[in-house]
Amino acid sequence: MDITDSHTHLDSKEFDEDRTAVIDRARAAGVTRMLTIGTGKGLEGAGRAIAIAEQYPFVWASAGVHPHDAAHEIDMALFEESARHPKVVAVGETGLDFYRDWAPVDKQYERFEAQIELAKRVQKPLIIHSRQAGEQSFALLKERNARDVGGVFHCFAENAEFAARLWDMGFYVSFPGLLTFKKAQEVRDICKAIPLEQILVETDAPFLAPEPHRGKRCEPAFVAETTKRLAEIKGLSLEEVAAITTANTLKLFTHMR
């Protein structure tokens, strides 16, 4: 098995007591690569993610400022230094979140635009967090020529037509454990209409644990359940879908080698 968890938060305090065991369980479940997301409290999250990635040859990191943290002051020179680290394969997660009122909208736009430009300077793709802000996020990406680096909309929450427009701009979409939820048939229908060549799988651990683990702390090993459900949706074997989604991940995150 060759599964890649394209979006996890290994630095979360939820893993402080057993992080090594969590990583070992992921490897035992066939998860050969993990991308841990470096966001939170300015650049602290990026530092923690990079430190974890440096410990394991099969873990990589991103560096970003989450829209929830957009009001934090950022040392852009230090941010760029972090983004250029050899174990950092992407900038983000960044974007817009109009569901939560945790950061001023103008600051979210300011940080998002700055990170698009940073991604272009360091030539690494973007990881997009977009919640109730799909069209606004798309518009800014298009305006700032984000197709130069591409990226992924993680925890994809739009429709298949929106995914097609993203694909034209060189952006992938990623599905978490939500794909397995009993009441998420609409999400599965949308996923079925999107070409497999555009899809990545993720956990967003410690959040969004898939069936049959709902209600528990999510961890990277559980990406196997999401991959299994994706295989059922696409009418392919688990091994085929694991290989294709991993190949997609490596096409996008070209520094993940």
C-alpha cells in the first residue's frame, strides 16, 4: 500500500503524549508519506511542523498563516526563510474563512495575498483553506496569477463545477474523513463527478475522524478509511486509488521526494 496523508497536524497538542506511536500506526496502515501543516500563532506552527519533518524522512511540512490567525503580526523575512526550508513543500494553509469571525476580513485578504506572492517567489504550491468563501478565494487566486504555482483546496466543500474551474487553474481538491460520513451523500456525489486525477486524500488530523472512528481523535492512519471509501465511489481497488492519489500528491508537491 502507498497512501499519502496530504494534510495533517502532527504538531497538535492532541498528539503530545503519543506522537511517535501515532506516526508508527500510520506507517503500519500503509501511509508512506505525511504532510504536516505549519500554521498557528504567527509562525510558531511552521517552526513546530518543520521540527517534526526534520525528524522523519517520510514527513514533510508546510509554512503558512491560517486565516483565523490573520491578525497576528508576521515577520515576512522569517516567513520566507521558513518557506524556503528544504522540508517545506508548500505555503499554507492560507485563504479566507467567512464562517468563523476570528479575524478581520481585510486582514485575511492581506495575509492571503501576501502568501500567494510568497508561494510564487519560492516556487512552491499553495494549500487553501476556504470556508464559505469559495468564489472570493478563487477570484483572488486568479487575480494574483496563482496558476504559476498551483495548489490544493483542502477539505473541499464546493461543487464539481467549481472543482473544474480550479483544475483549469492547476489546483487539486482534497477530501478528508467527511467523505465517509453516513449523512455526506452529497459530498460523495460531488466527489464522483470530479476526475480522480484531481483528487488528494487527507485526514486534517486530529479533526474529522472518518467512519468507523467518528467521535475519536483523528490520526494519519485513518486516511486509509477515506481512501477505501474513495475507491468504492470510483469503482476501483483500494491499491489503485492509493497509488493514483499518491501520484497526484507528488505531482503537486514536487519537493516531496
